[in-house]
Amino acid sequence: MSTSKAGEAEAEAGGGVLPRLVTLLRPERFRLAVVGAFTVSSVGLLVIGPWLLGRATDLVFDGVVGRRLPAGQTKAQAVAELRAQGHGHLADMLAGMAVRPGAGVDLGRLGQLLGLAMTTYLLSALFGWAQARILTGVAQRTMYRLREATEEKLTRLPLRYFDTHPHGDILSRVVNDVDNVDTTLQETLNQLPSSVLTVLTTLGVMFWISPVLALASLVTIPVVMAVVSVLAGRAKARFAAQWEQTGQLTSMVEETYTGHALILAYGRRDLVAEEFRQENTRLRRAGYSAQLLSGSIFPAVVLVGNLNSVVVAALGGYQVATGAISLGAVQAFIQYSQRFTAPVIQSAGQMNVLQSGLVSAGRIFEFLDAPEEPALPAEPAEPAAEEQIAGNRPGGHRVRLEGVSFRYTPDTPLIEDFTLEAAPGQTVAIVGPTGAGKTTLVNLLVRFYEADGGRILLDGVDYRDLSRDQVRRCFGMVLQDTWLFHGTIRDNIGYGREGATDEEIRAAARAAHVDDFVRTLPDGYDTVLEGDASNVSSGQKQLLTIARAFLADPGILILDEATSNVDTRTEAMIQAAMARLRAGRTSFVIAHRLSTIHTADTIVVMDAGRVVEQGSHAELLDRQGFYHELYHSQFAETLVS
């Protein structure tokens, strides 16, 4: 999918993302109810504050004006005198004030109002702090559950998903996108409820103070909504493209890192650097476009809000002059007007975060909605069948493939009508040219993929009557590509069986000829392997994975080019160890070097997904067929080299 198409798809899907994101908060319903109470208290007290300050302003202004009027004169017399002098506007203003001629500012009452206002703001801040603290916990617990869901999803996805999706994009979804949703959730949960409540309560107070000024303030709302709607809609599609490009860049970095040695060996450093610059440029352009559009929302809304303040100040001043409203009421209204537009401006300023977060949430939900392999069969296996395959029985398990067919893509057959039987304790070697289907056969045996046709039986029980976990518990694998994680050598070997003792780990290490080189390391079994295990050689990595298989002691063993990364001397030791490991269990050995499998009980020769020959090493050589040609071609290559 191209970046633009991906962006459009994410933008179209965004409509259903927000409700689904809200459903993640259901386990926090009680805490959210408490937060709602704190929010109402905080906003309510915050709304009272400007009214108290307006009353204080009126008290001061009335006292200043009253002190200038002659004592003993009533307010009505003062108003009449001003009208007689031709000061009609001043008379109207004085008529609307609560002045007492000759009296100054009531400092006691002023102190009470200011103290009450301070207490109101302090309590509002306290409730706001409690709200923020609870919401922080709500957001973190919600993201914890989301991370758990993505981790569990990774274990349930079929291997086909990882074969068809770039690893870097998957990593970007489960790491970068989850972090982005975390940021969005933190900010929106703290601001959205209080912003909505502030707008509603403030608007009610504004109409109570002055319907004319309130209507003038409301004119700005359609303008703000239009600005936000146009810019935010365009920004959302740009953010989708940005995060899609982030996934592609992450994928490229992951590939470059894993193949760093080959890049240097082939002198492709400059080429890779140029490709990275191109990808980085695309990401920069996508990010610039998204941030430019979303960043334009805030200053545009601020401009509208400032224009509204100018209009309110002008109309309010006129109303004070005509006596329709007091100066303190205008002051309070201006504060309410700013509080009314501030949540709108804040929300507009957070639209880039919200839009980016919704796109990331859409990518995460798309990942979580990917088709999974069913964990259990349609009908559970009979208890007798489960007991039949349970554990590592003496002599190993019997595996039979009957008419199995498989294809990765519907129009490209790979394995057709494949039949094979491995008796308990038997070693079956699978050989053939590249692309013959050897590794695919292993994937079918371990149920990384499901057969399209035919059936596979484990001790007479059909795979389809067993769960994948039941099947895989019978298998142990040593692959050509070693997998070691960041941890000690003891932990990496102990990964083969949970709860293994140190003595069992050391015994497995000795059986795989690991103990000798581990003892030469400064920290022995406590040596910490780096993320890519670069502090041990490739041959030692392979030995560690073989020791892990020794410890697992599986009923069925799969060796896929298990000795390809070791030298000749080490290979001889491994072959001897493998002979001991294969004893008493069914084994499948995949090898390109035919000299390593001549002792196998049965050799299956594959070509183009079919069994072309089957028999022992001597029998196949005597037939002088396909295996004979493969064997002697390798022997001739060895002599030439």
C-alpha cells in the first residue's frame, strides 16, 4: 500500500477509532466518576471566582465615586444634579451604581470578597490537582492493558502475517504508535471534560450577566469550528501518511542494522545512506505537512478569540457608560469571555495531538484486528488422544503426513500430495535443492502454517483435533538462524525448559560442548549476551541453541541446518552430540551438506514440493537417481575446492 493510499484509508477509518478508544476506559468507570465530581467542583469554583472579583471591583469603584460626592446627598439627588448639568451619560452610569455619597471604599467587605475569591481559586486548584492525579493513573493503566493486548496479539498471529508485513512497521505500531496514543490520552483526558464543562457553565453565567455581550461572543464559535474543521480534517490525512512513513523508515533501519556487516563487505554504505536520506526526506515532508496544518489551528483560533475580546470590551464600555451594566460586571464578563474561548483555543491547540493519536490508534486497532490462528480445535480432542501425545514417550512419537498439499499464495502450488511417515525413534533426513519445500515442511510439522489439503497425524491423532500448543509441546527445534536474547548464558540455555536447575543447564551445556568455552569466559554462565550476541562467535551461538534443545528434551526433534555455522572440528563434536540427542526420539534433519546425514534411518529427497526418492543412504546411491546426482555433485565441489 502506498503512503497516500494508506493515509486515506486511515483517515476514512478514523470515524470508528474514537468510540473504540473510549471503550478501553470501561474498566476505569468508577475512577472516572470520581474525576467527574472533582471536575464539576473545580470548574464550578473557577466560574465563581470572576464574579467575586467583579463584585470587588464594583465595591472599589463605588467607593471611589462615592467619596467624590458630597456627604449627606442622596444618590438620586446626585443623579438629578448631573442631568441638570448636561452630563446625561454620567448620570446614567451613576444610577446603575450602588454608591453612597460621601462614603469611601468598604475595606472590610473588600477584604472578605478577596479572601473568598482566593479560597475559591485554591479549592479549585486542589480539585484540579486531584483530578489530574487520578486521570494520570487511569491513562497509564489503560495503556498498560493496550500494551498487553498488543503483546498477546503478537503471540497469536500466524507466521504468514510476519512474512507479509515489514518487521519495522510492526515494531512501529506496537512501540511508537502506542506511545503516541499514550500521549494523546494523557492530554485529552485532562483537558476535554473540564473544557466542555467550563464552556457550558461560563456561557450560562455570561447570558446571566449580559445577553447582548453573550450573543456577541457566540458569533465567534461558528468561525472557530469552521477553522478547526477545515484544518483538522486535512491534518488527519497528513498524520496518517506521516506514521505510515515512520513505519517504513523503522523497517529500513532494522534491516540496515541487522545487515550492517554485509553492507560494509559489499561496499554499499553510500548507497544505503542515500536510500536512508530519501526515506528520511519523505518522512520530513510528511511530518512538515501534518505539523504545518495542525499548527495553523492554534494561531487562527487565538486571532478569532482576540477579536472577540475587542468586540466585548467595546460593547461593554458602551453599556457601562449608559448605565446598563456595572464596571465590575464588564470586568467579570471579559474574564468569562476569555475562559469561554480558552478551552476552545486549548482544544484547537491540541488538535494536532488528537489527530495524530487517532491515526496511531487506528494503526494499532488494525493490527489487533488482524486474523488470528484459532487457539483450539473446533472440537476438543478426546482425553485418551491427549494422553496419547502427552509427554515425551520412550521411543519418540509417530508422525504421518497423508496427501498433504500447501501453497503460500493461491495461484502458486508448492507442496502437492505429500505423504511421509516417521516411526518413533526414527531419524528422517530431508534433502533437496533450494526451493524444494524442505523448510515449508518444517513449518507444517510445527503448525506455523496449516496444510491446505490432506492431514498430519501425531501418534494417530489428527492435527486438527489438537491445539497448536499441544502439538508444539512435542517438538524441539534447532534452526540455522540462531535466536539468543539479551541475558546471561544460563538464561539463554534455561529457556529450553522452565524451572530447570543449574545442574541440568550445565549437563545440557556439556552434552552440546558448550561448557568448555563458557568456562573460559570471565563470568562463565553469568556472562551477559548483548542484544545480538555479538560477544560470542556464530559457531558458539549455534552451540548455545543446541544446548537449549538438549535441555528441552523434546519427543520430536527438528534440526534445520543446525551445524551450518560451525567449523569442521566443531561439526564433528556436534554430530556426535546430535546422535545422542536423537536417541529415543523422532528426528527430522534438514541439511544441504549430504555428508552429515548419511547415518539417517530414512532420507527423503524432495524436488518442487514432491517426494522423488526415499530410502537409506546406501539404497539411494545404488539407485543412481536424483540423490546420487546431488551427493556426487557436492563431493566433486569439495574436491575442487
